Amino acid sequence: MSLLDRFNLGHGFKKYFELIPATDQATRDLVFGIRHEVYCSDLHFEPERPDKREIDTYDAHSLHCLLRTRDEPHEPVGCVRIVLTDPDDPAKPLPFEHTCAEVLDRRIIDPAALPRGRIAEVSRLAVRSRYRRRRGEDREAAPINDDDFGSREQPRFPYIPISLYMSAIALAHRHDIDTLFVLTEPRLASHFAKLGVDIRRIGDAVEHRGARVPSVLDVNSVIKNMRFILRPIWRVVQQEVDAGLERARSGEHQARA
């Protein structure tokens, strides 16, 4: 990591990567292809599909984001989605509400009691194997380890998974989502704590492709209280997500004209 990259994570991110909201079918197909490669071919979490696209029923009411290399030819790197509540049936549970129905501590927060149009779930975060192949990472879709942060003498930053989580927060913020839920490995909270992100555990661990715990993020609080060192990369992520959504909106307006 260069001196400039060390003190401006936004500059370091922009050297190598860019985020594209998947608002058209071609980009969504790239997202579904990454998911198939990671969840079906690599990890065998899901059955392989003839069309090499991993899709489920939640995708019809989800927002997706693609991470790719900045230099051409652009190479897909990773993806993430946020699952919104079903507009036709807002009370219908989000994925984690099914998986964690017996372990949620509803004294902390009860998803069923919240305004359903203002909650969502981060899911299907995946990074292609060539960008995550290190010891102990072959069974995780988008791992974050202590080594990703380096040491005091040789700091590093896990651009890929953190930028994907940030893109989920940016998508949520842009679509007026207040509360994000995530079902993830128990140690993720400690890694987010290093970044000054308050992620609260809201239930006991469940077995779901390994031990997973349900957690919650307050979108506005995360943005407001983000550490100074993270703000440059957050600005880049937010700008790229917003720009992509604006391009899509302009295209829709032109198509109607």
C-alpha cells in the first residue's frame, strides 16, 4: 500500500475497482454469474444450473451491485444484493427471518414490528475465487480475516468485501431503507468494529453454511458515525452507486419519451 493509498482509501479503491448498480439485465446476469461461480461451482451451497446463473425468488424484489476491475477489459470481481420486502406482501419474511425464526431476540429488535418498507437484508455477497484464494478462505463466499488489515507497520485494507458492504449501505440509503439485517459469521462484528461500524447481534447462532448470527445495522447511524479514515472510500462508493442509479433513471425517462 502506497503512502497515498494508506491515507486516502478512496484513491486506493479507484485505482483498481469500480461499483456498478445492476439496473439492467446484462449487469444482473453478470451478478447471477458470479453467484453461480461462487455459491454453486466453488462452494456447492446451491445446485448448479444449466444457464450458469444463480437466482432465487427474492431477486424479483432485490437491489444488486456489481464490483469489477476499473481497467478494461472490465473483469467481474464480486457482487452483493439487498433484499427488500415483497411489495405485494410486505409482511412476508425476509430470508433471515425464516432462517433465524427460533433464535431472534425480539427484545432487542423485532423485524415484524418495524415499518416493512424501510427494512432490508444484505445477502448473496460473493467474491470470485481468484480474489479470495488464501488459506482458510476456500469455504467462504466473501471472507474478511484479521490479516486483511495488516499490522501497524504494514497496514492493509480489505477493499473488496468492505466496498461491497458499503455499496449495500449506499443502495439502502438511496432507497430510504433505515435498517439493514445481515446473517453472517460471528467474527464479522469484530472486523466491523475495527472500522467503527456498529453492528449489533440480535440472536443466537444458527447453522447456515457454517455458524451464522443475525445482526442489524442502522443505515443513517453507520453513515453519520463512520470513521474519518473510511470517509474517502465511502464517498467514492456512494458517488458511484448514485451515478449508476441516476444513469438508469435517465435512461428510463428517455425510453418513455
